[in-house]
Amino acid sequence: MFVASVMAMIGYFWLLFLTPREWFFLGRTVSDWAVIVPIMIIVYAFLFVVAWIGRTMASTPPPLPDLLKTSEEEEKTGEKED
């Protein structure tokens, strides 16, 4: 894993700084894509986490009020608390 990450760092450095400026892909230079793709991945990952939190908040039922819990406990024990 260490070797793979070092190789990825070297490859990213090469794509970002050492590729010839005349190399184009879809109308942009390879160096431009080396900046665009990681930023897009970071933004999408952040938005995915926000969406996941929002879905979790929307699908979690609200907690029961304490009043209902107290009356249920009274019914079980048959006693009333003063």
C-alpha cells in the first residue's frame, strides 16, 4: 500500500507539473484535468455525506415525549407518582 501511494503521488506530480502543455483531452490540458478531477471527487464526497446525513435525519422518527413514557410506566406498575 505504501509503494502504491508513493507511485500515485509521483504520477500525480508528473500529471500536474511535467506533462507537455500540448497534450489535450476533451479540450483541456492534462494538467487541468489533474486539478479538476480531485476537486470534483472531494466536492461530490462532501455532498454525498451531507445527503446521507439529511436522509438519516428525515428517516429517524422523533423521540417520544416524556409524558407518554411516564403514563405507560404507571399503567404497568399500577401506581401513580406524586
